[in-house]
Amino acid sequence: MRYTDIAIIGGGLAGSTAAAMLGRAGISTVLIDPHETYPADFRVEKLSGHDQVERFQRTGIADSVLRRATFSSENWIARFGRLLDKAPSRQFNIRYDSLVNAIRDEIPDAVECVRTKAVSLETSRERQRITLANDETISARLVILANGLNVGLRHQLGIIRNIVSACHSIAIGFDIAPAGRNAFDFPALTYFSERPSDRIPYITLFPIGTRMRANLFVYRNFDDPWLREFRRAPAETLDAALPRLKRITGAFDIIGEVKIRPVDLYVNDASHQPGLVLAGDAFATSCPVAGTGCDKVFTDVERLCNVHIPQWLASDGMDADKIAAFYADPVKRACDEWSSAKAFGFRSVSIATSPYWTAQRWARFMAWSTQGLLRRLGGVFQLEPNFLGHSSSSSSSSSSSSRSSSSSSSSSLSSSA
């Protein structure tokens, strides 16, 4: 039997960040994850926007981690084959596995990393018991469940999953290379859909190292024949959906593997569980189109490690009433509510055909065009990101919900943790 104050199950973005923060704070912590090095996974592929980067910086590990990313200081905005703006950005592009492994390098040696799976979990008001696949057991005052989409332990504990929107969106990732030339003209690009009927909000292109990465987002069912056609002939299917994209990008080839990930929006109800707190996707998912996944993860972990866990450990017991303070945290709730509203708002403004949403699309088009014109003329006037419907930088805990609402929507492939 190993004894610790905090046991973290899952070493993805949320779990590894929590382990780094708690270890640096001198809190006895064990991280349970089967992977010595986190494997390749199609999730977050960039962090950007002032608020999102600020959220990461509140963890205390951002600066060293972001040095491993590819930085983009400008993002082009385009639609209908027209370049609307060359907007300044603060965009850090990095694959999910590289991001997680960089965060793991920040975990102090005092944190014990156990490379196996947790197979069962028993909770109580005092101590929690974790049985591992290697037949060892761990006794902890608190368990942070940060194992992402894995449902086994949650089912075992009777935690109820509430589906908010099944297959809300689908993310498609692939690399592209310029055809007949050495490089693309743009440093990074967000190109918005030309027709609501295509069910595409946008495609975002950004460099990771020497490669240009593409994240295409669609609103379709996972059994839609369009997705099968995209797997079979990605270049031709993309050309048909966004026929004027190459006016901005020039000719390009799609290279390497095409990855497709559907996203269900759900929230898990663990409010009745003593000794256990859910973080990241283990608590609730987010829509990658809105690019708020990292905002939610960093907010969850920052509030847990900087605010709630030190308070909880200062007194005996770990009952459900004590842990309820985290789920009711106003900063966390503001971020969760903002993320959910953004997920549904972006879907409506992308594919809804009512007069209201049609007008919203044209208003955004005119706003981007006006901002780009003013920027070219050297003006200092900047339209509010809320009005634009996106920020030039992209997929931040803010101390207020109003600050959160200005974070980018042409963001990274949103985090899963």
C-alpha cells in the first residue's frame, strides 16, 4: 500500500499539468498513467490568444513549455477567396503529445509516476483506495480523475454522463505542402466557409516545425458519406467544399495520414462523490470548433491546485460537500458556461439559414473586411473580438467571465485532457 495526499489518474494535459503544479507546491502526489512517453494523439494542436496563454501561465509552467512550440505572430483571415485581414496573433503551434510530454518534463522528481493502469477505485469521506493493474494499491486523501474519455472508472462509481449534444462537431487533421514552390505565402491562415450547406465553419492552417498543419472542422454525423469520401479523396473533397481556398493558399498537396475525430458534448455528474474530483474531459468535453478546450483544462487545474486543494488539505476529511466548492467555483463555472455558449453559437452562425444567422454571417464578413482595411491604412481602431465572432489568435483562468468571452474562436483543436 502506497500512501499519498493526492493521486492523479490520467497523465494527459490535465493530469500532467496538475502533477507539475502540485509537485512544485510540495504536496505529496502520485501520477498514475501507463505511458512512459505520451503517445501521438489528435487533440490540441495549438494554443493562442492572450487569455488562453494567460490561463496557461497561471499554472507556472507555461514559459518553458511554450518554448518548444512554433510561434506565429500573424494570422490571415479569408473568405470567398478574398483576403480580409492580416491580423496580429499570439499563436503557439504544437502537437498534443509534444505538449503533454513537455509538461511532463516540468513534473518534479518528488512526484511519483506509476506506469500502469488504475483498474478500480473506492471512495470515502476520509481516504480513497485505488487498485492498479500490477496488483498494487494506493491510498490517497483525494483522487483527481483526469483520464479523459475513458469511462470505466466513472461507470464503476455510478457517475452519470449527461449528453448535451451527440456528435456536435468533427475535427479533421492533416498536413499540407505547397505544390511547385518551397513555401506558402501566409504565416498562418483561417479560411471561413463559403456556404452554410457545406456544414464547414472554417479551416485553419498553421506551421508546426517545418510542416504546415491543417485542422478542418465540420458539422456532420459520423456516418455521413462525405467523411468516407474525404478519407478516400481528401484533396478533391476539400476543393469541392472550399473551391476558392486556393486563391489564398496557392496549389497544395495533402500529405500523410488524415485523422478524423468526432466530439460529443457531455457533462459528468460527480457531485455526490466524496474524495474524488473530475478535471478536464473527465468532467466535461468542449467543441474544438470553438477552441475552448485548453481554456477549460487550464481553468480546472489552476483553480484546483492553486485554490481548492490547499484549502481541502488544511482540514480533516474529504466529503462531497467540501469538493462541491470546486464545481461551484465562479471562475470555473464562468469558463464552462462561456465554452458551452460558444460551441452552440459557432454552430448556428456557421450552418443556420434563418434571416438572423444569415445576417450574422454577413456582419462578421463586413467586420473582418473593415478591420483589415483599417489595418492596411495604418489605423489604430480595433473592433471588439465578440463582435467579430473570432480573434486572430487561437485553441486561456480568467478572473471574470467577461474576460473569458473575448478569447479566440478560430482556435486550436480543442483540448481533451
